[in-house]
Amino acid sequence: MTQNPVSQLAVTEQSDYQSPAPPSAEIICVGTELLLGDILNGNAQFLAKELAGLGIAHYYQTVVGDNPARIQQAVTIAQGRSQLLLFTGGLGPTPDDLTIETLADLFDTPLVEHPDLMADIEAKFTARGRSMPPSNRKQALLPVGALVLPNPQGTAPGIIWSPCPHLTLMTFPGVPREMQAMWRATAVPYLHSHGWVTTTIVSRMLRFWGISESALAEQVAPYLSQDNPTVAPYASKGEAKLRISVRADSTAAALAQIEPVESGLRALVGDDCYGADEDSLASVVGSLLLQRQQTVAVAESCTGGGLGQLLTDIAGSSAYFHGGVIAYDNRVKVNLLQVEATAIADQGAVSAIVAEQMALGARALLHTDWALSITGIAGPGGGTPAKPVGLVYIGLATPSGEAISYRHEFSGYRGRDWIRHLSAQSALDALRRNLL
């Protein structure tokens, strides 16, 4: 017995879904490696964003190991509160890949081999110049009544299955690119054609640097109590964020509702808002330099090249970034960047004057309009009462040949990487504000 793949049925079948409103989805990620922290659970993040974009309510996520009893327990709990269960992981050929057979056992449904799936799996191995191991045969076994959710990129098909009224199960492999391809090609059209998608949720994430989450929340307090659009503050890796979310009948309608809220928030906060959504400080700085047809170089001590990496992470940055000097040793500061030895002797390498001279030296050496420098104490050692761990000076050389310095004390030590990250981002922010 062979079930037709859902990709052929989704556009023609009419929905008979009559679950009480509002139906909701739940994500269940299967894999002991997720519980052990060996793998970052990016699949849950992807599916959560996709559900929001489709306007499908989503209130719970579960991560469960490769254990049949615990998988069944997770499904039983989820079934009592959600009507669409999305599974990732456990579809492979190894003995610990148990998702399909565990679901079939839970709903007392036999597995049946699909000859067309078996042929497809064998053909994929042949195309790679390999013979199919016998263990892959289990991937062609699906519950009776389940629709095939095709996997164009791998050997593990998924299923779309309604084993009982008001419950739909979708299974995907744990490999992100395979899961995402299957979701977009088959699952999303199925959800549209079966009445799941009636509204959409659109979000805009405004990004801020130089202001704390609490201070930001105080400034925009009137917006935090409104409903649809909702505004919520967040903090991550030293930056503050405001997420504006709207539920509407269409993306265009949602964006029209977001626009006045975004404008109002930007007007309240001013230059502390550096961008939105996928913007980064490096990408915004790059755009501003391109607009002004100007260039930048860097001179780094405690960040060890991290600032240059942020700039060169942006495609096309060669148009405005000339290069940098990692002046970790004071002799490099003096001999290459022309920092005065007396300045280091009198003020120390971590000082305003050294940061300024490093920036001026980089600008002259690399023939740019602007230059940034960073010198600081990233720890864990090296600090003193006068110059504690976390003290960082940022230098900025301007097109007019002037030098500016900025003093930061990044307290609450969270490790060298944390201080280096804050230092590099703060340097970019200093340049951004001057470009504005």
C-alpha cells in the first residue's frame, strides 16, 4: 500500500479541520544530543519564526531525548493542549532514530513500507555512487494513513498524519537544510490549503546600542502597554532591542500598522537606535561610509583583530575598509603606529592619549578618512585599582586629522570574549554616531 505524497494532495484537498478556535501548534524536538548541549537547537527557532509569520498560535516547545517512553509522554501532554505538533529529529536509519515507530506505537497504528519511497532512497544512494545500507530500509516504513512529506535533499521522508480528530502531526529530519526545504515546499502549502493560515504575525526588531534595556523601557513606556501592535523590550549581547509585533490579515496590512509605531519609537529614542531586523552595527557603518564615499582603518590591541573581523564580515566591505594593525605589543604601537613612547611610559598603554595616537597612526599608515583604535584590559588578569579589568579606551581619527577618545568601563566581568565584543561594537557605534 502506497500513500500519495502530500505535495500532490495539499492543493486539492479541502480542510475538514473543526478544532476549537484558536488552534495552536507545538514544536517537539527529538534528540539526546540537544539535551546534552552538543547541538544548538536552531530548528525550533526556525519553526517558531515561521509559525509567527503564518499567524499560527504557538505556546509550547519541548525537547526530548531518543527514548520511546519519554517521546510518547511528551506527545500525550502536547496533544492535550495543541492541535498541530511539529517534530524534528529521529527520522534517520540508526537504532536511536525512533520518532516514526514511536508515534505509530502510541496511536496503535501499523507501519507499512512504501515501495516508491524505497526506490527513491535507493536512487539517492546510487546517485552518490554508494549501495544503500539495509538499515535505511526503515525510512520507507510509515504509519498506515499517513501522507508522505517528501524530502528532496535527503533520504529521510517525513509524514503529515492525523491519527485522531483535531490533531495533525508533521515530522521532519533534524538536518536543518532538509527540514527547512521540506517545510517550505510541502508543509506551508498544506497549512494554507487546510485552513490553518487565516492571519499573519509580522514583527520588526529595532536595535539599540549605548542604552540599557531598563533605560530604553522607561523612555518608551507608553508603547509597552498597547495591544496589536505590541512592543516588548529585550537585551542580548550588550544591545537593547524593541520588538514590534502585529497580527493582521496580510503582511501589507501588518507593515502599515508597524510603520507609525516604529516612527514614534525612533523619534523618542533618537540615535541610540542604530537599525532594525538584520542590521548590525558593522553593516550600518558600512552603508554610511559608502554613502559618504569614505574609508576606514583600524588599530587594535585587546580585541586582537575582532573589530576588523566585524567590518569584513559584511560583503563588499573592501569598498570602504582598507585594513588594520594588531598592535598587541607596545613596540608595534611605537614603531608601526608612531605612538609616542613617552605617552606609553607616562599614561600607560591603556589610556586616552595612546588610543588617540593609535587611531591617527592607522589613518596615516593606511591612507583612510577615518580610523578606529581599541586598547584595554580584557582580563582576567592585568587590572589594578586605577585601571581595572574592563577598562577600555576607543580612539577615533576623523577626516580632518583630529583625534577623539572614549572611555568605557565594562563592569560585571563575564570573560575576555565579553569585553572584547563590547569593545569592538562600541568602537563601531562611536564611528556610526560621528558619521551621522
